[in-house]
Amino acid sequence: MKRFQLSRRAVLRGTGGVSLALPFLEIMGRPGRASAATAPKRIVFWYTTCGTVMQTWRPAAAGKNFEIKAILKPFDTPELRPHLTLVSGVSMEAAKKSGGNGHAAGMTAMMTCRSYKERKPTEFGDVGWGGGISIDQELKSHIKGTPLSSLELGIQTQGQYKNFYSYMSYGKDGGSANAVPADDDPVSTYKRVFSSLPAGATRVEIERIIKRRTSVLDFVGEDYKTLSARLGSRDRMLLERHANLIRELENGLVTLNTACEKPAQPGALARDALYRDANMPAIGKSQMDILAAAFACDQTRVATLQWTEAQAGQVYSSFINTDWTKQGDEIYHHGISHAAVSAAGTTFGDNPKSTAVQLDANDKLTLINNWYAQQLAYFANKLRNTPDVDGKSVLDNTAIVWVTEISEGPNHSFNNMPYVIVGGLGGALKTGEFFDYGNKRAHNDLFITLGQAMGIPNFTTFGDPAFVKGPLDTLLA
Amino acid sequence: MKSTRTLAFSLLLFGCSGSIGTTGSTGENGGGNGTGTGNGKGGAPGGTGTMQAACKDTITPGPSPMRRLTRWEYNNTVADLLGDATRPAEKFVPEAVQLGFDNNADGATLSAVLISQQEDAASQLASTAVTKLSTLLGCDSAAKGELPCASEFIARFGRRALRHTLSATERERYESFYTKERATGTYAEAIEQVVHAMLLSPYFLYRPEFGTSPLDTKAARKLTGHEMASRLSYMFWGSMPDDILLDAADADTLSTPEGIKAQAERLLMHPRGQASIKNFFGQWGGLSQLSSITRDKIFTPQLAALQMQETEAFVDEIIRKDDGRWSTMLTAPASFRNDVLSAFYGQPGGSKELARVALDPKRTSGLLTQGSLLTLHAHPGQTSPVLRGKFLLERVFCLPPPPPPNDVDATVPAPDPNVSARKQLEQKTQTVAPCMGCHAVINPPGFAFDHFDSMGRWRDVEDNKLPIDTSGELSGTDVDGPFGDHMDLGKLVAQSQTSRECVITEWFRYTHGRDHLEVDTCTMDELRTKFEASKGNIRQLLLDMAQTEAFRYLASSEVAP
């Protein structure tokens, strides 16, 4: 005799008189409609590798009318400047504690504010994995009610190393087992955010498609439950994790905002094309468009956008037009970052200090970071031109936080990390100012500040407590 | 094209005060043991009388962590199951490579992205499959009736997709699901839902194993016929069992070593038997990186692909067509070339297709002089004796050198018109502590190959026209001694028992998805004895590996009580 089972899906759909507040389903999809509604806050961590060129990034003095130098020139417009905030003088103390290979220590501490887990010696210095949960995964755990709890978008993050250099996000407890990969394929990202709904499908058709897919996931979920009970503990835990992810996928499908205005479906790229340097701009644009739409429709409120892996071998010559020959064979990102000269005048290893190669490397690196700033400006403008439910723009209610794993290439420094924040989280953060904390604050504190600005109650600590002092008060509005 | 994995201008510098290969270093390739007898167990192969007796009395199969289909296996499987050649898993989140292979059980990491990708792939595969409904069903629903046909389909397709005969309960579950879907959709749509669900089942994506009733000792269980069939097919073909294997499973002929051997032989010698050989050596040699390194402009993507195919064809030929011996692999004066490759290597000739060619027996030493490996272990425009020496020690001997100390200056000396590259490297790494101890072992085997440039081509002299000195001394291994060039070195390596044991270790890891442990001592001793007796015949090793107790039994702790 079969037991009546109310499927998860039915409950979420609100049958049987149970109603669930689905976020912004009716309100979204009608741009320009001003209302007294409160807009959700969104945050995205934007990653590039190998630090910056301090000489062309850092303004001379802190304050409101700070100088925008060469790298951040794309933000030197009346529209974007008010949204631009720079933070310097914050250090990654947890990375210093890890020691060993600079890029590994930096990458694994960058979002976790903890030192290595699974430390291992190698010919390039000690390496390891993130020591705990990353800030994006932490923030998302406090935010309910969106179809996707977070989005991790990547551009060529899983092509080269496929190890701790490749991951910026970590689930609870960190370590290699909890590293969260970014999705490098815009086609795959698109499907996650908008589901594989055919263009021009009617409301009824869409409902039916989702119903069929969730029906399969419901059925399959039972399979995992039954099987895992028969296995030993290691395999049981593995299948339970898998089953949880299936459940999350199903929940996302059920609560999907199907009225969302979608960007054009990105063209499919074969795997080797997906990892070709020349395709970076197009892939990046697809990912940015998808993320912008995901924020606009409140499909998610927490994201990472990761450009390449740490110490990547990216070659930009096919789309950054300049004379690359002065760098000889070393025209890849990591190599150039080591050929450069730091603000304090140091060079890497026994590189000479002031040859043409060194000076040119700084120029190249400035161009590279300027290119990334252009992408950031594109994304910021997209959000700026999207009306939000409170009559402001989506950008007003967002923070895009530019992170990197070292501050300068020549010395793998973890001081003066070059944070750029675009957007003010609905007025919770000050904007349009350059803040300098004199390397007396750890980046734990910056993330605590962001958590509080996101409106998470009691967010008073993050990462290794040894480095926590509290929020950066002057950054909060 | 991306640049080389290692910083182009950095050497690998090793600092150590002890000797290479002793325990204590836990490099990527496992325990770093130098004696080759497993992790610290000691004792000569064959063991004492008591140990042999103990091995006969008990069955200790070691752990069998559940395996998940790798992307490569997934693609092969859906091609066999559905005739679908779209290879959807190509763009799945990659596995985490452990101990050199992507099919390590611990490398099957999970993420929301992956689950979403799997669901999407299953959805597409199912929707494509039902466009040819009658072929898929293999049953005339008009004549037989929809439900009976669906029922038959679930049993028949399920046996192949889920790689076991469905129980009555399982069949009923799928039938109810089908009926429910049929009530709100067409016949094709309902079947599509069933296929979609099966492709997401843990029995499809994973290879769960329970074994048959426990032995008297209650410590181990024999694998069932279907579980054995899956182990065999994934070991040799990287895909699901074919009908012959499935039938053998049903007929219970896979419960004896003889029955297993017969199938293993069939799979290995079948044309599809090349799949795992090539997959293994591709990963062992890191050949997929060829497509993303930077060398001279002449090294086009086409050449990179051809160098990879050259090596794949070569290893497959030696193992399955030639005498199968590791020593032959290391010394054969042959390779596989077509016209493009031959022209590239400076010996024009050949046709469009890759074919076996005899090469200069004074210059060619099998796998060791394969262009692919010489190219990978080099820098743009320069050879890298350090990388080549390290590769030999690590992957051919399983004796990974310990890492260098932090903060050493690892820049490659810029080429000098008046000084040979060898002298520069020796000056930098072999005259100063803490480098000289390890580099005295690493560098010489690397220098031996210096006549092969950064793209695997022969050169008589360096770019600066200075002569090349390839002489040296091999140390830290079981076949230490002086050599004049890479040919002498190849002959030394071909005699090494340590190297043969390394071959066993690597194939064990590939087959079992984990490292061998102390509990595997009996298995490893058995394999070692047989490998020595066959003079290092890899073909025989693979067949023997499929007949070990570690392969045929499951520790009872793997299953819930």
C-alpha cells in the first residue's frame, strides 16, 4: 500500500494551502516601476591574478577627491566615479601566516582569511588549500529566498592548474574537499540561472518543463537516499552530499523567476576553445551579462566572477594591442608580473632593477589591469543602467569587490592589498572615497565590514580570529 | 597558446641533505619510498615462508572506495549506451587529479555546478534518445501495448544503464514513475523521463559495489558478476560492459580467476583495448599539456596533437602488439610517425597516416626519447635537464626528489655564447649547498638527453655551437652507474627492478583509484613475483592485476552491516 507522500516540490509550490513568499516574482520583470519596496543587496567578488601595479593604481593621498590613475581610468567618468571606492593599507595577515609559495598562500587566504589547510612542501615553496569557508559562501548562508544561493562564474579557471590555484571559494571547513569550482562555460551558467527554457516559451510551457525536470529530481533523490543507506560510511557521506546538491538544484528550479529578462543565449564553445586566450573577452562578456541579469531578477544575491587562476599563464596579445616584443618570451601574465618593479623599487629574484624589460613590464601590467578595469566598468554600467525595485539602480544596491591574491608581483606582498569596491550596498557603504588603513588592519576586517553592510545581523567576526579587530568603521556609512 | 606550466625562467632547485627516495618525502607520487616494496613493510619480494602462508590463508582486499565515472568514462559510456557521440561531459567540472590520475576515488569532488551540468546533460541525452523511439525501445508498443513495452524497456535498458539486473522493487518504482509521467505527457515524453532519471541515478554515475554473501571470515566478499563486469570494462575500455561481458556476468563465469582472465584477455586484445593504455600513459606523461605549452612557432597545435598521438600509438603497440615488456618500451628503436611528424623530426618520408617506423638504433631509446616527453620537460628555446631528470626519477622510478627549500633563486641562466648550458647549470646548482646534494642526482640523467632540443628534435650542438656533453653517472637507484649518453642510460633503466615496481604501483593506482597500502602487501608481492617471472610483461601484468584478490573481493567494511 503506497504511502501518500507530499513531494518537496508540491510544498514549495504552495499546494495544500501552504504559501511561500517567492521573491519579487511579480515585481521583477517590470523595469522602471518605482515603489517603496526595499531592494535586496547583492555582492560579487571580482578576481584577477598577480596583483596590481601600485605606481599606476594607488592614489597619492586618501580622501574624497582622489586621483584616478592609469589602471582605473575607465572609472573616471561622472557616472561611475561616485560609485568608486578604493581601500588600501589592509593586509592579508592569514596569507603571511601560511608562508611558502606567495600565490598559493595568497589565493587560499584571499577569501577565507585563514592560513593553509593540507599544507604540503613543493619545489615552489609550501602550498596548501583554503583554511576555512570563504566570505562569499559564508554570506550566502545567511541569505534565504533566492532560487540560487550563489553563483560562481569563471573565465578559464579550470584549464591550467586544476588545484588550489584554481579556486577562490570554499565551503564550510575549507580544504580540498570543499573547494567550490567556478563555472567556466557561459552556456552552463546560463542554464543554471535561466534553466534550459526554449526561447519564446509561454508561461504554461515553462511551468510544464520545470514540473517535468523537478519530477525527475524528486525521483532520483529517493535513489540516493536508498542506496546510501546500504553503503559504508565514506561512500554514504559522499552520496548524501550528492543528494543535498540535487535537492538544492530542485529548489532552485522550483523557485526560478521565469519572468526574468534573459540576455541572449551564449554560443556554445568546444572545450579547447573555452580555454583559448583569444576567447577571454567574449566569454567574460557572456558571464557578465548573465550575472547582471541574475542580479536584476534576484535569482541570486551572492556571486564570484573569477578571471583565470592564480599565477595564470594568460597571454593577452590577441586583444590588448601593443608591442609585446620587449618582453621576449615572457608575455604571459605571471611572467610579466615577475619582470615588473614594485613601488618600493624591488624586483623579483635577481632580476635587474631598471632595464627596459623591467620598465616595460610595468607598462604591460598596467595595460592588463586597465583592461580588467574596462570589463569591470562595463559590468558596473550594466548594473547602473538597470532600474531596481526601489527606484534606484541595481548598482546602488550592489557591491562589486575587486580582489587579487598578492598586491604586487615582484615581491608577492600581502600588504596594501588593492581593493576596489564599486557600489554602496544600498547606502550602507561610503562611496567615492579612497581609504587607507596604514597596514594596521587585516582583510578579515574588510569582510566583516561587508557582511555588516549586507545587513547580516551579528556579523562580528570572520576567518582567523587572531587577525580580527572589528569592522572598518570609517568605511561604513 | 598559454605558456608553460612552470615559470619559464625558473629552474627546479632541490635542496636536501639526505639521499633521494628515502621515506619522509610525500611528493605527488605517494610515499616516496626508495625500496619499492610498498610503504615501509620491507622484506624481499616472495617473502618468508610464514608470510606466503599468511597470504594464502586470509583474503585482505584493501579498501574499495566507490568510484564515480570520470568525464572520459561518462562520455564513453553514453556513447555505448545510447549511440550518442556528443561527449557532453567534456565541459563538466574537472576531477581533482590525485596521485597522477583523474580516476582516483578521492578526486570525484562535488559542487553545485557539477550537479547542474550532470542534470543538463542527462536531460539533453534523454531528449535526443527518444527522437528515435522505436530503436531505443526495441519493442513495438502498438503491437504489445504501451505499458508492457515500457516495462520491458525498463528492465532491459535498466540492466545496461544501471549496470545490474534490476530487482522487482526497482522495476516497480520505475514503472510507477513511468505511469505517473504518462498520465501528464505523451508516451515518448514518459520514456524520456525514465531515461533522464536513469542517467542521473547513482547506479549510473557511480559504481557502487556490495559483493555477494560474506565469506566465512566475514572480512571479505566476492564481487557479484555485474560488479566484476563493470570493474573489467572500466579498467580496459573506460566504459560500460558490452553484451558479452553482461552475459558472462549472468552466467556466473566471472566468479573464478580463469573466467575473469578470459574476459580480461578479450577486452585487452580487442581494438578497444587501446583506450585504457592510451588514457593511462596520457596521464602518466601529462601529454594533454602539450596543447597549451609555448615553444618555437614551428611547434603548431597540429604538431602538439601529433606528438601526443605518436606516443599513444607507440605505447599501445609495444604493450598489445609487440612483446609487451617494459624494457622494450624503454629501449625500442621505433616510433609512430606520419609525413608531417617525420618532416618535423628531420627524416622526411611516410604517409598521411601514423605508422610504425624503425628509427636510428644509436639514437632512439623507446619511450625515453619520445618527442612528447622531451618537449614537455623543457623551456621555450632551451632544454631542461632538471625537468627531464626529475621526470625520470619521479615517473620511471617512483623516486620523487624532495622539494627545494623556500626562497631559493630559481632563475634559468640566460644562454651564453661562450659557456655551455651544462656548465652554467652545473655552476648554479652543483657547486653550492644546499643544492648540490640533490642536483648531483637529478641533473645527470637530464644531461643525458641534451641532444634533444626543446621540441624533441635531435641536435648535434647547442645553439651557441658548443659541443654537448651527455656523459654522467646515475645514482640513487638500483641500477647506478656511469653512462656516456642517453642510450647507455636507457639500457641501465631497462634493467631496473625499482622501475618495474614503479610500473606496478602506477597501474595499481590507475586500476583501484587509490594508492596501495600495507594491507595490500600480499597482492603487491604476488604481482611483483609474476612481473619478474614474465620479464616485465605489462600485458601479462594487466591480466594478473584483474585476477588478484584485491580486484575480485570487497572488504565487508565497505558495506553497511
